[in-house]
Amino acid sequence: MPGSTEADKVTTLHHTDDSSSTDVTLEKPGISRHAVQLGSINFLVPQNVVSEVVDNTRYCRLPGSPIFLLGMGSVRAITFPIFDMHYLCGVQTSEAPIILLMNFEREPAAITVDRLPKIVQISEEQKTDSLPPLRQTLKSHIVAAYQAEDLCVELNFIDFFESSSKQT
């Protein structure tokens, strides 16, 4: 494959009979993930989580809730918290944010993002220790970061949502 290096390849042995074997070189598979953009950061949408962009979602602010909780939204009789990722990431926006609803096993939750989800290819070789500036509330839930075309951050959303709900 053009542009591949030896580090991008895996060699396996394919035995044709008891006396000989053939080397077969295969490309290491990258992992395709959906990512949503927030400023210059791409957050990876968790695998095996159904997510959807919800348009024109109205929400109700909860008195006494933390500033990063925009409020509670509702769609198709499903009520969910909406977390302001712009605030948590220190990203300013002049446009109305897009709300991405993620349906986890236990409960749904939503986050604000700038762009619709896109597919990115990531691999273990792209892991980086370099993290964008984030508030501690969010930083403690980062699982990994990958330097693909753009920086992609894998966040443990379930832990984040659960710990945030204890603060509300």
C-alpha cells in the first residue's frame, strides 16, 4: 500500500503443507470511529453506543446545577442531561451548538459539539500523551488521546456523566 512503512504491517505465516510455509504481509487494521469536533479537539464517540444529533432541542436549566450542565432536554419522551462541552473545554462559540444525544445502557446523556460526527481512523501507534487544555473536571476522565489528522480524545463519558450527576 502506498505510504505504508514496515511498522504499519503485520506478518503472519500461512502454512500450505507440513514442509513449507508462505509469508503473507497484511496491513494492520486501523479502527474506524465516529468523532465529533469541538474547537480543535475531536472527541471519539464511544463504540457500541447509539448516538444521534437532535435538532431544535429545548432544554430547561436546573436551579443550583453546575455551570457545565446546560439543563435537561427531552426528545420522544426521553429526558436527558445536556453537558456544555464548550465550557468544559474552554472553547468559545458564536454559533448555536449541535447537541449529540448518546444512549448508554443505563441512561441517555447529551453533549454540545461544533460539527456533525465524522469517521476517523485511529491506531495504537497514534497514541499520544499530548493533551489539549481542558478543565480538571473533564481531564480526569480521559482514557487516551490519538494524533490522527487531528487530535482525537477518548473520554470515558459514562464515568464523566456519573461523577457529574453527583455534583448536581
